[in-house]
Amino acid sequence: MSDHLSLCTDRLITAEKLESEKDSDSSGETCRPQGTDLASSSEEYYAVEEEEPLLQSVECRICQEEDTIQNLEAPCACNGSLKYAHRKCVQRWCNEKGDITCEICHQAYQPGYTAPPPPPPDETIIHIGIVIRVGIG
């Protein structure tokens, strides 16, 4: 059983309908020009299974450059136009902001992203105060 549909000029038909049309001599409604039948037609009618996604090129959500899906990954739970990004772009972003959590879906980027260690605390101490010297004299 197939879920694929073929588009006819006046309606949608399933693969089963095509098979039944092949078996019957004349069904009244066909997707062929009048005066032709399946036996004499040189066209092949068959259902085509899709193995690859229809969308072959998507945009990186960070650098906005288009690339193939094979070169991008989905690092978090975001979807739609924010789903894909280059691994190097996500890692660069993690390095800049200092953590590996997505600001949109609040999920940690996966797999294997790292954040730089926090900077050491600044040991410079600034004392703000007023020194008053009172002189007698």
C-alpha cells in the first residue's frame, strides 16, 4: 500500500487507482488524452518513492549562508528556519556567550559543544572612600 499520490489535471489519484486503471479496459475517467488506452500508451504510470528530503538547501541560523542539509546540523530543539546551523558557527557562538544553552528553546546544544571556562575573578580592589585630614593650626 502506498501513500504517494499522482497529480492528474482534474483530480488526485493514488497508486492503487492507477493499478486498477491498468487492469480495466476503460473506466470512463482517465488521466490520458481521449482516444488512447494504457496498453497502447508509451507512458509508464508508477508511484515514485521519495528517498531524499525535498528541501536540499537550507540557511544557517547564525551566519545566514545557504548550504546543503548534510553540512548543517540541528543542535537543539528549535525547528523551522532556526533548526539548522553549521557546527563551527554554533561553537563560535558558544565561545562568545560563554555557555552552551540555546537562547530560544533553552536546551543545551548537543552533541559535544563546549563553553570556555569562566574568566578568573578580577582581584583589583578599588576602595571608594573619603579621607579627611583635619589640621590644627
